[in-house]
Amino acid sequence: QVLLVESGGGLVQPGGSLRLSCAGSGFTFSRTAMRWYRQAPGKERELVAGISSGGGSSNYVDSVKGRFTISRDNAKNTVYLQMSSLKPEDTARYYCYARYWNLDYWGQGTQVTVSS
């Protein structure tokens, strides 16, 4: 079955950096576009970044442009989210997402807390 497993979250001070990873299995990872979403307490889940199947195209929500970078390693079936210059408003649970054969798949999420 399709499985997405995130890792790399944690507590970081404002201005710090984290790299999230999402390992995919059970589907053709190299042919699947991938996305990162996040959800803060009391807020709706929002799309943070997306990347095409080959990695040649990516997009970001305005609030993270210039600070976050999405990338992927198809040999490792893994997508990454490099987060820099983190702000308290980046605090959220971050989820990996894939759409495969018209079905939506989510990971369990990884918590990112930005606080001094």
C-alpha cells in the first residue's frame, strides 16, 4: 500500500533551519508529483510547496518563498523540505502528500515548532 513517512521536525529558534524528509513507498515515486502541506492549531491545512515528478518544476506559497526549498531524490524515493530563516508563524504540523491513481495519500506529519 502507499505509505508516506515524514521525519525531521523539532523545536528550533527563530532564524534557524530544519530539513524535513518524506520517504514514499508502495507507488511509483519517480512518476508522482509531491507536495508539502502544513496545519497550525486552529487553522486550515495549507499547501506549502510542490515539486514535479522529475524535480524540474516547483512552486511555493508566498509566505515561504526565498526561505524554503523543496527537492527530491527519486533514487531514494524521498522528498525534502529545507526550511531556513524560520519564523514563529511557521509553527505547524507538516504533512507529505501524494496523489496516485486519483487517490489522495497523506503521511502522519511531523511537528515543527519555532520558538525562543
